[in-house]
Amino acid sequence: MDNQRLFLFFALAMVLMLIWQAWEEHNAPPPAPVTAAAPGAATPEATPGVPQAPVPRTAEATAATPRPTEVLARATRIQVRTDVIDAVIDSQGGDVRELNLRQYPVTLEKPEEAFPLLRDAGPELFIAQSGLIGLEGQYPNHRTLFTAEATRYTLPDGQNELRVPLSWRAPDGVRYTKTYILRRGSYVVDVEFAIKNDTRREWSGYLYGQFQRMHTATSGIFNVVPSYTGGAIYTPENKYEKIPLDDMAASPLKREVTGGWVAMLQHYFVGSWLPAQDQRNEFYTDVLEGTRHVLGFKNLTPTLVAPGASGILRASMYAGPKEQKILESLPAEGMPLTVDYGFLTVISAPLFWLLSWFYRLTGNWGWAIILLTVLIKAVFYPLSAKSYKSMAHMRKMQPKMQALKERYGDDRQKLNQAMMELYKTEKINPLGGCLPILIQIPVFLALYWVLLESVEMRQAPWILWIKDLSAQDPYYVLPIIMGASMFIQQKLNPQPLDPIQQKVFMVMPFMFTAMFLFFPAGLVLYWTVNNILSIAQQWRITRVVEGKK
């Protein structure tokens, strides 16, 4: 029984150490910026970073020419502001080069500094691009120099929609207007291309939208990442799929899809292109300069505009928090799956639902965590009670077990046989005390991912000094209380007979306390409350078993 308990404690310690490593990596400073390579000369047949228009299969060989390096040129910067977004659109390509989320400050110490989701410089480069492509003539893509009517657009009070138009006239006479449409209280940005065909031939073209993202490599002993950063797609056939950045070079994506979406995910936030759900598209990936990863979509069915007529192509982009309520309101199916709880989603999703219910009840995520902990303990109370009874009986048998150890000395085989006979006589299950640990591990991990991935927990206060449940306790009060509660639990458990194991168990509370110093306060709060409830339950059961009232 001692060896089994020791194994389980070390297994739990290993899990905690992996999470600690992940948390350390997440809070590590970013690497030095990557210097872009010098630009190469672009050719009409291979425009850097621009997807090629769909062509007949017989022409694919000639279309697959090597592409030179793409450099992010800058032109006129257009400032755009709504009640929730501060954005910068560059007239060079009409790209969204910066996008700051006004409702989500970078830190609590600087509430006026909005979180930068998109940016076109530094190691965390992340931009949104869109354009038109075709087989004949010239089309406005993300390398086209547009003309802007103004350099600053602000959503006025009392108005719910803001339109930012950019224009370009092709040499063949076709006029294009690329318009960004933003709405009050929304993180969805509509992109609309209006085509005025003043030529004598029919216009045919395809819309594309894509993200460029710089890949920031992580390092660590276990190479564990705390939260997924990379691409993802959703298709009606295969549902949610991750597209890791490293795989974009090794296994380029090229898939025909009706509906769905493509997205770049990161901790708490997501950028996603949401094409028309009845549109036939191709989802694709690319890698530029070996560090800039591209994930996007392009239409496979051309839009036709007759001579002298007008036409419109449009798509939507979501750039904002991975907040469940917002994601569920989007027209694209499967967007809530971008809140990535990993392989424990089956447990994490219900836990978050319960947490949300308790939050609506209390108005505080900290109290919601405490109520959830109480509920979990109540659900597992019968099983935990059985386990604690087994441990109490083991504790009661300690004198007999010590006598057997003294009788057989170093003869491990006879000692084990005598111990098993004692267990059988006293009707004790030596593994019964291990069940609470086995039960808590998946719940512990699932709640860890809920606290790590749920943007609702970001910068959420509890009481007094706990201003952010997703960050570590600044004064380490909760980890110390947790360590003390774990020490008390050790005293209530039956002690190992082996002196070495006794010393290991005595060290465990201090080791766990050291690791929990760097864990999010919400997770430490859960573990501390869970320990206190376990102590109360175990103390009562032990008193009953030992015949003390």
C-alpha cells in the first residue's frame, strides 16, 4: 500500500511539474525580433504571398512557379476606432495591420493600454489580408496601393455602423471599392469588395482572405506549451482541426470546403475568417521567409459581373476574445471550439458551464470556484467517504503493522505476506485510500485548462489582494495556506513504515507549495478549498472509525 501511495503522489507531482513548466514558458519573455530578409523581385506570374486564382488542372503546372520573398511595405496609415476596437488599416494592400481590443487591457496596472491582437512588427507579427484574384487582367490584392478618403474614422455616438472605404482603379478601367464595415459592440469586421465593370468584357474574379502570423518558437525541458498558438480550421465534414504552424511548411494545406472557417488561435484571443457558409472555398496554408505562416481561404466559384454592371463580394472576419457567449452568437458553426481545453474538453466544458452558472449567481469568479469545489466534493462524497474509511482503518492498524515490521525486520517477502494477511483479516483494501487522488487528477487538470483558456477568468478579481484569478497570488498567501492544508492531510493519513518514505511524504507539502507559488490564483484557490473540505471529511470519519466522538 505504501508503494502504491508513493507512486500516485509522484505521478501527481510529475503532472504538477509539467503544468508548472508550461506556466513558466507562458510567462517567459518573448525572444528577440526576427530580422526580415531583403525583398526579391516580384513577377506577375508569382506575386509574393497572394494566392493564385483557381485554374484548370491542365494549367496547374505552369502556375506553380517559385515565389520571391514578400516584404510588408507601408503607405498611408488609417486609424479606425469603435467602442471595442482600435485598428490601423494600411492603404498598401488595405490590410488590417493593427487591432487593439479596448475592453481588454494588457495589464491591470495599465488599464488604458489595450491588448494588441494584430500587429505588423516584432516577433508576434499577426495581420489580416484580403483581396481579389482572377485569370485575366489586374485585381486588387493585398499588395495593391489603395486610395483612402480620410486617415481617421471614429464611430460617432448614437451611430451603430462605421464604414471605411478604400478605392482603386485598374488599368483596364474596372473600379474597385474595398470597404471595412464595423459595428458598435462587435468584434466582427465585414470586408466588402464592390466592382464597377466599365469595360466591354465580362469580369470574373475570386475573393480571398488570409492571416499572416510570425512563429515564435518555445523551449523548455518538456517542450510543453500552456495554451495552443497556431492555426485551426472548421469544416462540416471533419469539424474542428488544429493546423500547427510547424506543419504548414511540412504538410501544406489545400482542401476544398463548403462553409466552415479558418482561424489563428492564441491565448484568450482568436482571429478568424468567416466566408459565406454556402460558398465553395479552398482552405490553404503557406510559409513566407520560413517564419511568416499564412492560413486563408479563397473562393472556388467565380463571381461574374457583366459589362457596365456592378457586383459585390464579401466575407467577415472575427478578431476578438474567445468568450463563449460571443462565439456562440457568431453565424459560423463551431467557433466555440476555439476555446481549446485539450483532451479533457469532455470534463472542462461542463466545468466551465457550472462555473458560469455560479458566476451568474454570485457575480464573482472566485466565489464561483469555491462553490464549484463544494459541488465536486458533494458529488464524490460517497466514494471519498469509502476511501477515507479505508485509510482510517489503516491508521488504526498502524501498531499491528509496526509490530509485524519489527518481527520480520528486513525480510520483505515475509513482511508483505504478513501484511496482506492482516489486510484480509481486518477487511481492509490497501488501495482504497488512493481513490481520492485518482479522482482529483483529471478534475484538477480540467479546471487548470478552464482557468488557463477562459478569457472570462482573465483579470477577474476575487477578494482583497487577489485582483486576477488567472495570475499567481502576488503575496503567495493562497499557496502557503494550501501547503499547510496538505501538511495536515499528511498527518491524518496512515504513515508509511519505511523511514525513507516517511521523509519523502514529509517533504511533499513543501515541494507542492513551491510549485503552486507560480500557479494561477484561481487554481490554487480550488486546490486549497478542496484540501480543507477533505480534511474536515477525513477528520470526522477518522474519529468515528477510531471510536472517538
